[in-house]
Amino acid sequence: MKVVLLFFAILAAVVTLSRTAHAQTDTVPVDSLLQKLDALDQEVKILKRQRELEQEALAARPKDAPQVVAGADGFSLKTADGSYVLRLRGLNQADSRFFIDEEKDPFINGFFIRRLRFVMEGTIAKNFDFRFMPDFAGGVVQLLDAYVDARLAPEFKARFGKFKPPVGLERLQSPQNLLFIERGLPTSLVPNRDIGVQLHGDLFAGALQYQVGVFNGVPDGRNSDLDIHDNKDYAARLFATPFAKSDISALEGLGIGIAGSTGNEHGTLLAPALPTYLSPGQFVVFRYRNDGTDAGTVLAAGSLARISPQAYYSLGPFSFLGEYVQSTQEVSRVTSRAKLSNVSYQAAGSFVITGENASYRGVVPKNPFSLADGTWGAFEIALRFHALDVDDDAFPTFASPTSSVTEETATTVGLNWYLNKSLRVGINYDQTRFKGGATTGDRSVEKAIFMRVSIYI
């Protein structure tokens, strides 16, 4: 801009001097005019050089100068080449539960914080990722993730620390991307989080994912920071997306896999190392006998094995998720021993009625909610059938038929409203029927309405 203004100034000066020279040819020396033009030319050269120096200074800035980024994907600080990255994120899920026909069972209606998580993750020296995530919901601090990932190659990565063992399909899904407010019943039979080491990677240009790891070992559904014995669990998973990069568009969203774990669990009177199972309303519906005495307490007493075939499919606004889990545990009570197999399954589908693509990683609205623009985000409807069947041999020696159910089957209907990439509102109706679990026979039907406002940034 300075150069342009100077150009016009020179032009005006030349015109003025020219007129003056014609009008006063006897009084203005030619040498004086040339000197003024030389001075103006020098000023132009100086300004041009200053501009060149500014551009050189910008180009010479350090390549590792930090960059600060803030947006829908959270807040981050990173070097220009991406070798060092620090990301700060957070998840808050405010829920409510209201039970219908509660006169049959005095459930508590109310509001609560289901998840409140602070996430710190990033990259060190280009090839090492880390993640640290505690949860503060319920006024209790709980460590969920704390691990380091060494990315040696796309086909070979190594993870150390505390994280989700690779077993359950829906368990491995991030909570902000869940189709329903509560995970399905099969998640009750897979480990929540454990401490160990895992090798994982993508093969055949990402068409096949594998994970294999060694862990301390936890009962079904548990999150543990300690190990009470020397035995270790082994977990593995193969998940294939064979058509993800093919020309067959109808099959691009197909993923199918199988996962499992094996190990040994041995409980004590103070820590029986056995699970409890919950209803969709998060009430205990099955537990092994435990009265604090040797004669009345069931203990884990040997092998624990899980197997889980699983699949996911999406096509445009439609998605489907299905998984089956069988968990087999050896248990003992005094001199009685048994190998009990509990099974669970779910089939869930959804349809994004506003036309956005459905996926395992959630829905991103094309037109985020804005009153000024008259846009409303994305809307999705969902339906799920899920069930849990406890081994009949658990009764009556290892579990009481008057307080623990032998089977629960549930139907869930859901509506999700994605206001934008970070903010989501959901409402579910869940109805669950039980076999056994009451002194009069079957436990009462559980009918519940769940609501959630979730923000993840």
C-alpha cells in the first residue's frame, strides 16, 4: 500500500514539476529536477527492500513455533510440524431417569451427572501418543484411561497402561457416539478397563484391524487398578472392513469381527472376583451369593473365557450394530464347583431422518442448529433389542432365585438430536422383562424414560 501511495505521489510530483518547468523554463534548473527524481527513486527502493526483509523474516520463523487451535475438536497446542501436540477436551453428560409403575418397585426418579470427564491427550516426538482421562461423576474420582501408544508403523503399534481391553464392540465405542443413552446388555459381560500391554495395527491398507494384549484380568463389566494374583488374561480381536475402499458403495460401511479373552480368576472372601449384572435402569438384577462367610460366599475359582462375534453396518442414513457375548467362569462355594456360561446379545438399528450419514463414530449435522439461520441440526431415530441369559446351573447353589433373575430381555426406542458436532440431546424409552428375581416369581417389568444432554469438546 505504501508503494502504491508513493507511486501516485511521484506521478503527481512529476506532473507538477513538468508544468512548472514549462511555465518557468528560465527559473527552474534541470539539474534540480533530476535530483528530486533521484531522491524519490531512492525512497521507493528503500520501501521495497523493507518489504522484502519483512517477507524474509516471516519465512525464517522457526518451524517448531507453537500453534494454538480452538474449535469443535477441542483446544490444542502444537508445533508446526506436529511432532509435539497437547489436546485438552471434556465430556459432560447430564441425565435424568423416570420410572413408570414405580409403585410396584420403589425406583428413584431424578437428575444426575452420568459422566464428567477431563481428557488430556497428545503426541510426543511424533511417534508416541498419550491419553489421560479421569471421571468425576457422582462425586467420586475414577481413573479410566492412562496409556502411551507407540506408533512404530501403521501395521504395528504398542499400547501400555490402562485402557479398554479389545473385546466388546459397543464397549469400545466412545460414550459421546453411543446410539442409546445406556449401553446394551452384552456390555455387562465384557471387561470395562484393565491395565496391560497391547499390540495393534491396521493391515492390508486398513481393511483388517487387529489387537492382542496381556492384562491383569478383571471380572465382567469391571474397571480395576489392582491385581490380586499372578495370573494374567489374554485378549484378542480381529475386525475387518473389507469393502471400505472398494467401488462397491453398498458395502463400504460393513465391518465384521470376532473378539475374545481367556484367563484365570481366583477370588477371596474379601474380593470374590465375580460380577454383578444390571438392568438398563442400572439396578442390580443378578449377583452371586455373598454373605461374608465361607459357607455363604461364592468365589471365582478358575478359568474365565469370553467370546464375542460382532458386526457393524452403515449405508447413508441407516446403521446397524449387532454383537453376541458368552462369558464362561468357573466358580466355587465351599465344596461345590461349576463352570457357568452366561450369554447376551443385542441388535440395534438407526435412521437419520434429516439425511446425514450414520456411522460408528456418530452423526455430524450438515446444518448445525442456529435460530438466526433457521437450521435445526440432525435428528435420528433408533430401535434396539437386547437380552441377558444367566446359566440355569447358577441356581440355587450359587445365586438366589428370589433375588437374582435368570433372564432379562429389553426393548429400547430412542430419539437423538444433534445440534452440532459437540452438543447432543437424547431421549430413550426402555422396557425390560425379567424371569425370576422375586419372592413371588418374576421381578416386575422395568419401564423407564431416560434423557440426556451431552456436550463433548
